[in-house]
Amino acid sequence: EFTVDRAGAIAYPLLGEVDVQGRTSEEIATLLRSRLSQGFVRDPRVQVAVAEAAAQTLTVEGAVNRSGVYPIVGATTLIRAIALASGTNRDANDARVLVFRTIDGRRMAAAFVLRAIRSAEAEDPPIYGNDLVVVPASQGRMLFRDVLSVIPAVGVFTAF
């Protein structure tokens, strides 16, 4: 029995650390068979079964309709993560969505253009357990909305 660490790897005898994140049981078995047959074991027989699956979560916050921590099962993408949060709100800046992830013990960040992903001009990146998705608000949209809220509906000039 092996435990998958937070980075998505197992420590396998003879092979060392093996990345298994995002792979099915059969894909992992094929990978282990292949690596073991490269000089370690003749005709290795490998069977992989999941004994217990730990709950994976991701956090979505910012200019979305329902910020929160969401459980994820299986492969998840940025668009799916935002859908879990009931989509972006009207103040969202879809030109720069941030994803924070811990890689090799270091906190890393990447920015994505949500409108390009939605229009299939860019790939929808994978989202993993413990990722943080931040949808920033567009300052221009917020300012415009605030200005509209203080101007009377009747066409009278007002100081603000």
C-alpha cells in the first residue's frame, strides 16, 4: 500500500518518487510496469486499486457569485472551478484570473485570461486539490457602478 503525497506522488521501491496525480488506476499500473521493466524486474505484474480517497478541495474567491471551498472529484479545470462558485459576477475582471498552487513546497501563481478560455482561444488549465482561484474585480466596472448609484435617475447634475 502506498499513500499519495500532497504533490501527487508515491515513493515506490526501486523507482523512487513516481508522479501519479491526475492518472487513473490503469494508467498508474501501466506506468509502474513500464518503469519496473526497464532493468529492475522481468515481466512485472502490477495491479493498482484505490483503497481510500482523500477529499480534495479548492478555494474560489473574489468576483464570483459564491466564494467558498469546494470539494473536487476527478479532473477539474479553471472553467469548472468557476462554475462551482456559480460563475463570475458583473464586476469580474475576466482578463486576469489568478491560480495559486504549492509546487515543491513553494507557493506559485499563474494568470489566465478567462474570456480567451471561454472563447476557445486558450486551453482550459487543470485545477488541482488545494489550489486557490482568485477572480479579481475590474476597478473600472466598480467605479462606473458606484458613479451610477449616486447619480439621480432624473437628469439633474449632482456633485459627488
